[in-house]
Amino acid sequence: MAEVDDAAPYGLNLAEASPARVYDYLLGGKDNFDVDRAEGERIRALMPGVEHGVRAQRDVLGRAVRFLVGEAGIRQLVDIGTGLPTAENVHQVAHALDPEVRVAYVDNDPHVLVHARALLARNANTLAVRGDLREPAALLADRELAAHIDLSAPVGLILCGILHHIQDEDDPWRLTKELVAALPSGSYVFIHHLLNRGDEQSRSLSEARNTVYRTKDEISRFFAGLEMVTPGLVGVPDWRPDPDQVVHDDQPVLKLAMAGVGRKP
């Protein structure tokens, strides 16, 4: 591995791990620090094969974007909790199908925004803004976002790997409902969420990561009022797999997350 500089750029607080940087580390990226790598290794010890789960999350995100743009005809995407830019970003997948699709990335991590804005500097159809899922009204009121995304036309809302970072006391179902309420008819919502299977591993992981593993019924509540797109809420590898997709059936980690898409009537 190449030597990594652990100085704190951009005025970042490196006292605690960032979910975005831990994710980057587990994907094999370089935009992470000692605190993130330590957290990544703790997760790896608790969840052997976690890299397969992280890769599967990235893959299902790509499949969802291709569905939204290629099949559903959506021409505006809002990705909340985008994480650090890596391979196969939402705008890259979308623009491979239609370069005119407007994409807005929203994140509350300044490290993410610095990287995203540098990547997108010459891309007029893609925007990165600071916003917090826990403050949906402020997020939707952002001037840059409002100028970039037309909320009178259908939108594809992407909540990939973000809702399980919101604790129950913050009522993530209410937050999601407020966001969906602002979308016009014909919009779609994609959600990827970690699954509580009712076993010891789910409990241990939830406690260790300060991340909420929810039951299928709890995850289903995020789609209240939406029409589920086939095949519904399913395990990540089972959501519209590509014909040549290789599934690692021997990896239990792939059973610890679900994904689904709902359409707003």
C-alpha cells in the first residue's frame, strides 16, 4: 500500500471516523485516515468479507441508476449521503445513458464536498451541495439545489447506505416522508439499508458501528405510500441482477442488506 499522509486537510476533525472515508477504505480507496482505517478493520473483524458487501452496495446503486434513467425515464437525480467520489459514481452511470441528466450530490461531510466539487468542476449538469438528511426542510431550501433540480418534474431520490446511519430517535421515517412529500408524482426513491436478521451478528455490528440494522418490516416503512418496483424490497444481490453478475453465495455478509425502489403515484 502506498504511504498515506494523515495530516488533516481542509480543517477536518479527525477525532472520529467518517462513514464516507471508512467506506472508501473498504473499497480500497486512498481518501481515508488512521481513524477511518482502524474503524474499517474493526468492521472487518466483526464482519468477515465486508468488502463483498461494500462492492455489492456499489453495484446495486449502479443498477438502480440505470433503471431510473434507462427504464423509468428520470432526468433528475438527487443523491443524499453520496460519500466520497469513487469509480462508477451516480453521474457517470447516468451520463453514460444520457449526458443531459441533472445530478445533485448532497452530503454533510466537508471532505466529501471538497473532493466532489473538484471532480465536478467542469460538469455543468452535476452539482455538489452541503446538506443534512436530518434537516430536510433546509436541504430542500438550498438555493443551489433549487436552481439545479426542478421539483415540478419527476426526480430520482437516492438514499443509498445513509438511512442506517440515522438513529431511531431522529425518526428517519419522518425525514424520508418529508423528502418524498416534496417530490412530484412520477418520482422514484431508491433505498439501500442494512438488515437486522434478529441474530447476534446484527446486534453486535449495530452496537459496534453506531449503525442501525433494521428489520425488513422497518425498512419497508420507508416506502410508505409508494408503489414498489419489481422485484420489491429484496436482498441486494437480488435487486435486478445483471445477466453476467457473479453472486458469492458463500458470503453471509451479502445477506445483511436490502434494496428497493418505489414510485410516487
